[in-house]
Amino acid sequence: ALLARWRGDFERNVLTAVLLTESVRDRLTPGEGRVVTISSIAALRGAGSFGAAKASLHAWNHFLAAQLGPSGITANIVAPGT
């Protein structure tokens, strides 16, 4: 049950965003493209498997922003509650 919860939270909160973004990445227009990822304040305050997944999402978003930034495409994260 514990492993299933952790795996499920990671798949729902990280892999869905990564796979969706990667599926449209080649359609993002240089200088105009925008990626906005929805997260949660739990990433900043810790909340078990959910918070860890959201923290992973934040780390991935920073990586994505560094990759896309040179072509003028932004990647930002919105964490309601912050």
C-alpha cells in the first residue's frame, strides 16, 4: 500500500506533466512558447508522498526552464497557496 501510494502520487503529479509537455514540446514557438505547470504549496512545506512528488515537479520545471530559456520559451510553475 505504501509503495503504491508513492508510485501513484509520482505518476499522477510528475509523469503526467512531463509526458504531456514532451508531447507538445516541438510545437512551442521560439520567443513565444509558454509552459505553465500547476503544483501545490505542499512542495514547499512537505506533505509525504504528495509533497515529494510536487517538489520533484518543481525541480523538473527548473530543468525545463533552463533547457527552453535560450530559445525564448518560458517554463513557470504556479503553486496555489503561496
